[in-house]
Amino acid sequence: MKISQKSEVRSQNQKELGAWGMELWISAFTALNAPFNSFALRERPSGLRSSVFGLQTWCLILFGLILASCHSGTQKATPTTKSDESGVAKFVFSEEIHNFGSLNAGEVVSFTFIFRNEGTKTLIITGVDSGCGCTEVKIENKNIAPGQEGRIEVIYNSAGEVGRQLKTITLFSNAETAQKQLYIKANVTNEIIELNS
């Protein structure tokens, strides 16, 4: 059954429920009125007339509210879709390896990896492993909607390092591939370590 047909059936059911409710309301009003109408034929004090009318009115108002609340509940049963509940999230980086080139020991450099969520579900970065104390990772936004870009800044402190360096940053997420690696490279010149070796 198509969605439009389901909507038409639901609309028809609501109309039938509304008509049934109106009939029930009229019969309840008639039933409530019967004792008061016979009472009205007899003579009664004027103060009693208003209290009988007040009771009858309150009963009708209460019944109407109950009927309205039942009817409004059926109207809220419309199908909703949550695009975030299904699908996959997918990292697509413009660059996965960055080479800082030649550095002197003690230099602090940074690079920002840019990626796009090419999936159909919000990408959520749940954790990061920077690999060593010389590398710091900063992530501005850990929830990236489909089609949106994200940025991951990697700060590398070359103090105490010497020679060719390759550092691995591991991202943990709800992506299609749960772990994603990024790499930074550098060739560090450290005169103190080189002189002592």
C-alpha cells in the first residue's frame, strides 16, 4: 500500500471516528437531558434551576474534552522518517599523509586534515589515539552531518626527536570503517643527539 493510500485510509478512519464521536455526544446529551427535562416540568426554586443547568453544562464540557483528547491522539499517528537512524557514515580525506619536511629539533608545527562525510548518516568521532606524547590532536566538531566537512588539527612537537619520523593518528568513529589512520612525517635534525652519538 502506498503512503498516499495509507493517508487516505487514515483520514477516512478519522472522519468515521469523528462522526461516531458526534453521535455518541448527541446521545449522551439526550440521556443527560432526560432527567433534567422531567425535573424542569415540575416547579422548583430558581436557585436550583441554575445548579441543574450548571451540572448539565459541566457534564457536556467534560465529555467534549474527553472526546477531543481521544480524537486528537489519532491525528498524531503520522509516519516520521529519521535520516540519522539508518545508512552509513564515511570519511573521505583530501590528504591522509602530511610531510612536514625538514625540521630542527624543538620546532612545533601543525597541519589540519580536512575531510568530508560522504555517507548518508551523521559521522560521530568517538575517540582519538595520537600515537605519542609529541603529537596533539584537536577536533573542532566531532559530529559531521552527511555532505559536511570536518577538520582535524594535528600539532607535532619535534623536541627530543631525531631523524626520519612517521607518526600515526588513529580516529575511532561510527563510520563504515570504524578506525581511520592519518599519518605525519618529518625529518628532524637534532644537533645535540647527533653530536653525542
